[in-house]
Amino acid sequence: MNLIVADRWERVKRTIIKLEDLGYIVDYERVVELAGGTTSVGRPHIARVLVEKGYFASVTDVFNALLYKNGPAYVPHYKLDYQSVIKLIHQAGGISVLAHPGLIGNDQIVHEIINAGIQGIEVYHPCHTADQINQYLKLAEHYNTIITGGSDFHGIPTRFPDKLGVFTIPPSIIEYFRNRFGHE
């Protein structure tokens, strides 16, 4: 995990260099400050600095102009294959959950990840359509994986969802968790 964290910080530095080459000034220390001690520093923090400096009106605008995948200031991150990620999570005593499968755009890959030993599927996500929710609900039930949901809220005011509580999971999921894991 230290390798991944170190790569995140290195990626930030390389992104800032690319931005400087494009004429944007980004203060690394401000990015660190916005990250707030998290090990999950990344493009959203850099984007917030660019918005603060008045280069763009929103974080979304920064991503659309510069930081999108393969964009002018994009720096790829270190990638582990999903089998290794699942194994690391299990070794650490965690529960592996496939996040927002509807955004993957390839159901064959979703099935491969499930067959690799993933323990849960994020069925409920703000970008999933009603049809996708039903599809992933059936898939989770078929493979007896944990059904989860998330808002994908990252605390970035200009990114949907922009407030905690805008997207919620059905109350039945709370009961599902209580039954599945035996908690009151």
C-alpha cells in the first residue's frame, strides 16, 4: 500500500509540472493543505487550487479541460490488476466491493471481477440507472455477494453529488446488512 500512496504524491507532482508547462501555476503546498493529511491526494485537490486561483469556474471545468483521462495534464496512476487488489484487501482483513460497476461499461469485466473473488457489489450509485440497479441487484443475489450502495460524495462542492445526503440508499439495505451480518 505504501507504493500506491507514494505514487499518488508523485502523480500530483508530475501533474503540477505538466500544468506549469501549460502556463498554470499550482502551489504544491496548497494541494497538500487541501488534501488535509489524507493519503488519497489527487486530481480533485489540484483542480480546487486551479479554481481558487481563478483559472476555472469549477472543478468540473478543470477536469473537462485538463485532467480528464489522457488530457493535456493527465498523469496515469500506478495500477494493480484486480486480482492483486482483491487479494490485498482480503489479506488485510477487508471486504472487497466492486464500486459503481455501471461506470465500467463492460459487463464481461464485471463478471470476471466477481469470479475473481470480489465479496460485494455497489448496486446503488447515483450514476446507475434503474435498469442497472435491477441488473446489479440480480447479479449480487445470483453470486451471493454483499449488496452495497454509495453516494460517491467526495466533498468537492462543484462535483455531483455536491452535498452529503443528496443520494441515499434504500432503507431496506440497512435491514439487509443487519440480517447478513447479525448486528442490531
